[in-house]
Amino acid sequence: MAEKNDNDIAQMPFERAIEELESIVKRLEEGKVPLEESVAIYERGEALKRRCEELLRQAEARVEKITLDAQGKPIGSEPLDVE
């Protein structure tokens, strides 16, 4: 079952992944989830967190920095230096 979960998370858009991750965090914070289920949803939360981080890294890599001329007018763009 974990493999299926990984596959569905791998295709998940950022907004859906962050929404589900927030739901998992809320459930765990409430403390009303049985231990076995807590472990399972915590593991899914970790996978969702990795997916969100991956999508954010991809978005950062696509962001471009606008270059300006001496008068401050845009003349082009270059990749943003992201560390």
C-alpha cells in the first residue's frame, strides 16, 4: 500500500499536497488518532512534505531575475541564483 501512496503523491500538485499535509498535522496535533494510524499518517505526511519541497525547488529554478539598464528599464532576464 505504501507504494501506491508514493505513486499518488508523486503526481500530486503542490496545492493538493500542502492541503493534505496540513490536514495530517491537524489530526496529529489533536492527539485523537490511534497509535498505528498515527504512524501511518505521519509517514504519509513525510512523503507529502518531500513532494512539496521538490515542487518548490522546481519553481525556484524557473524564476528569473529581470535585468535593468542604466536608466532602470528592463532589458532582459537571467536565471535567479538559488542556493
